Amino acid sequence: MKEKINKLVYGMFGLKRDSELKPTEAFSYSIAGFGQNLICGFVSASYIVYFFTNGLLINPITVGFIMLFTRLFDAFNDPIMGSLVDRTRTKWGKCRPYLLFTPIPIALTTSLIFLPLAPDTAITIIVATSMYVLWSIAYTIIDVPYWGLATQMTADTNIRSNILTVARLFCTAGAGLISLIVPALLSNWLGAMQDADGNIIPGKELEAARILRERFIWVAVVISLLSIVPFFIGFFNTKERFYVNEKPKSLGHNFSLIFKNKPLLLIIASGVLGSARLMFMYSGLYFAQYALGSVNFLGFQGAGLFTILTFSVIPGGLVASVMTPYFARKYGKRNTYIVSHIIGGAVMLAMYFVGYKETWQLALVLVGLVISGIPQGFSNIITYAMIADSVDYLELHFNERGEGICFAMQTFISKIGMAVGAAISAFGLGWAGIVADDISTVTERAKDILWLVTALLPALSMLLSVIPFFFYKFNETEQREAVKTIAERKLALNPLPAE
């Protein structure tokens, strides 16, 4: 039995028994991703926007601008952080040190952005924005090197894909846990203040806001503490094998590598065009609370239904994530991305026109979300693996790896998506005219606007994201040839001693 388990575990990562990289190391890397996404799932999804609008009672348009400018500022910090990673020289390597020194600051700042401040004041807006900016900086410091570490652990594109697949599964588990717990808590907190249709009872809006302010901080503290240990596990049980103690390059030089890396530029373009494809994750909480208040499904109602919406995406995403290495080997990463996103975008477009107001319509929406999770699952692995391949492209053509600056572009893409998702969800709330302290603003027109933001925008964004990949040429065969050429070039420069 033990031998069968070992065979399964080694096969999961595509490793051989004599490989220096062991399954324990790959799992430790993945566990760090679980801790990271406990934080990311709580702050970077819709909960921070919801806390600002419904807890601190900040005007939705103001919140939209806070989200947009903070996340864009954060996104453009990523190349700087990537360059700092590439300039880092320690006995632990260039990426791992950040998994040791950053977890406590990120845990602290996560708690601070949920401070129970006085509602709807200028001081509250300033403090909340400042705390969010500090959190964004702390998160960038740990996010960029974490993903860059994958390229330092192995140069084999198949093993890398397998490692990233398992890591993304752990990340999904972390974010999924948050999506399960927080909406359930919201439903419980607000239950006594809701009418039969799941709406806040008129006159109870301020009490609901007070409860959100008082309780969100404790959820933030618990999640923050739980995230620390996984990062330490990732630090102590991984190893950088491609760490070179060469002279650090300048910030300007590292920036120039982005524009030399053609595959990376196409990945960035796809990410920017697809930045709204996860809108249903950001605006879905508002949609569930305001448009689906009268629906009771498995005991979930109103805001609690956000759990059902988000978990509908998970089955398709999990299946796709597990199957990514197979599809990548058989059809190629590029082709898998293109086909899955065309199908997913078409399904979401149909889902929008089907509507949501009748029970049968909502049932079809849930089926559509299951299918739309498939391209999300593929994308979660494929874009990271393709960026890892682009590191080899860069080394082949320019004799530099630049893991930090390359993977900074992955986090850049993610944060552009977060900026767009969080901002549009708040702007959509403002467009709909909904304010948290006046339930009478929830009209049928407002609900339809929330549906447009939740379903139509991600459909269009998903379809647009495939366009750059029609021009992507650095396939798996070219990557393997690149690794072989690089190895031969290094051997020629540093030949093995004669026996």
C-alpha cells in the first residue's frame, strides 16, 4: 500500500524517485499557496468592497475610485517588486526569504483594513484607504516572489505545470474556504434584520452596518493568524536550484526585459483584456443580497446565496485544474486556453440572456457557472506555466532569466483584474442607485443593472482574452529545445572536469 501511495504521489508531480525535487517540497510550496489565498480570498474578492459600502457606509462611487486607484497603484508596483526579487541575494536565494519575513506584516495589515471605524466620514475614508494601500504593498512583497519560486525549483515545463496545478488547487481550497465561511456568517449576522424576501427591514440599515463593522475585524484577525504557518512551511521545505549569485541588474534594465520577452507581452495583453472575466465573483455578493433576496436554497438566502454562486464555479474549475497537465501535453497550453475560453464566454453570454428571475432561469445560471469554471481552472494553471516558459525564452535569447520581473507580470495581471472587478462592482452599485442605508433604492432596474455587471461583462471579457493567444508561438516543443540549448551553452562555458 505504501509503495502504491508513493508511486501515486511521485506521478502526481511527474517526478522520478532519483529526482532531487521531492513531493514533500512540492506539497510545501502548495501549502504556502493555501495560506496566501486565505488572505487574498478575503481581501481581494468582494468582501473588502462590501465592508466599505455596507459596513463603513462609504458611497459606492467613492469606493469604486478607492478600489481602482489603489489596485492600479498596487499592480504597477509589481514590476518594481519583481526587479527587487531579481536583485535579492541571500543565503536562502532570491525568492524564499520573502516567505520568511513577510507573513507577519501581511497578517497585521489584513486586520487593520477591517478596523471598525466611524461610518461615512472623511477621516474614515482616509484611514480605510491608507490601510488598504499598506496591505497592497505588503501583499505584493510576498505574492511576486512566491510565484517566482516555481521557476527556481525546476526547469522542466511538465513538472512545473504539475507543481503549479497542485499549488493552484491548494489556492482554490483557501479561497473556497473563505467563500464558504464569510457569506454564511453574513447570512447569520443579518438574518434577524431581514424580511421574508431577504431584504434588510427598513429602519434596520444602520444596525446592520454596525454589526458588520464590529464582527468583520474578528474574522480578519482569525484568517490572518491562520495564514502565517503555511508561509513558513513553504519557506523551510523548498529549495532554489537555479539561484545564481551574479551581480544584480539595475531596475531600468529589469524593466527592459519585459519588452524583450514577446511571449510574456502576449500573456499580459490577454490578462488585461480578460480583467473583467471574474466580475461575478466581485459583484455576485451584491447581486445575491439585492436581487436574490427572496430565494431560499439549501438554507441559504440573500447574501448567503453568494456561497452557492461561488461554489457553482468550483466543480468545473477543479476538474479543469486537475486535467490541465493532460490537456497541456496533448493539445498545448495555448490551444487549451483559447478553446476553453471561447466555450466559457459563449456559455456566460447565453446565461445573461436567459435571465435570473424565475427558478428555472436561476437553475440554468448555476449550470452556466459550473461550465464557466472550466476556463477559469485552465487559466489558473496555464498562465503561470506559460510565464514560467517565458523565463526560458528570455534566457535563450538574452542569456538572462529574470524570474522576478516575469512573475511580477502574473501578479500584475491578477491585480489589474482585482482593480477592474472591485471598481466595477462598486461603480455598478452606484449606477444601480443602491445605497446600503436606504433599502428603498433596491428597484427592479437596479437588480437588472447588477445582473448585467455580474453576467454580461465577464462573458465579453472572457472572449476578448483569447485574441492575443492567436499570435503566441512559443509552444512546448520550442520550450524544451530552449532548455536543451541553454544547458548545452552552460556546459560549453563550464565543461565538466575530465575523469
